[in-house]
Amino acid sequence: MKGTKTLEPKARAYHRSVCNICRSEYTSNYVEAAPGLIIHVCKNCLELTKHHFMWICLNCGRVYSIPKTLIMQRINNLELKKACLLSMDMQVIQGIDACIECDPEGTWEYTGMWSPIAQA
Ligand SMILES: [Zn+2]
Ligand SMILES: [Zn+2]
């Protein structure tokens, strides 16, 4: 993992679009993963982030979710573990520089845990 950044969910008053994660709910809640890369996240999916880490690839827009408990068991990188612990009880969505699809050669701490749930 090259880097992560925390994305803050925002709401737009007049702009509703289908949730990029479940693709069934319409919502005005979104995160701006990168300038111009808007990912809509409905409240059900945001609720999911209590128990799952939600990662959006800033490169391709794929969304990944991984159970927090699984991460804590498998991570060896202390820095990363600390960062994960900090967001344990928070509903956060994180942006990553590249996902396993975009950068298969990358050193993936999480190999085997990645499960793409949607594509933007
Ligand atoms: Zn949703
Ligand atoms: Zn990607």
C-alpha cells in the first residue's frame, strides 16, 4: 500500500445519484475521492463502515470493503495498524493510491482480503 487518505463524507443538497457501492439507493451523500472523482455513498453503506474498512481506489474508483476484525488480525505493519486502530470506531472511507487491480505488482499487505464490491 503506497498511501491512504481519509475521505470525508459530505452531502449535496440538490444532487442525488445512485450509491456507487450498493447501486440500489439514491443518495446525496458522497465523498470526493479525488478532484472530480465523486463516489456516492448511501446511509446504509456508510453504516457498513462501522464494521468494515471501506477503501476507494483513487486511480480506478473501485470500492473495497474489508472487515475491521480481519484487518487487525492480519496486519503486521505497525504504522498501518495504528492508523486502523484510530479509525476503528469511526465511519470513515479511505482513499488508496492504487488497488490490487491497478497495481498487481505492488506489495499488498492485504492479499487474500481484497474483495471488490463495486466499480465506479
Ligand atoms: Zn449504498
Ligand atoms: Zn484501482
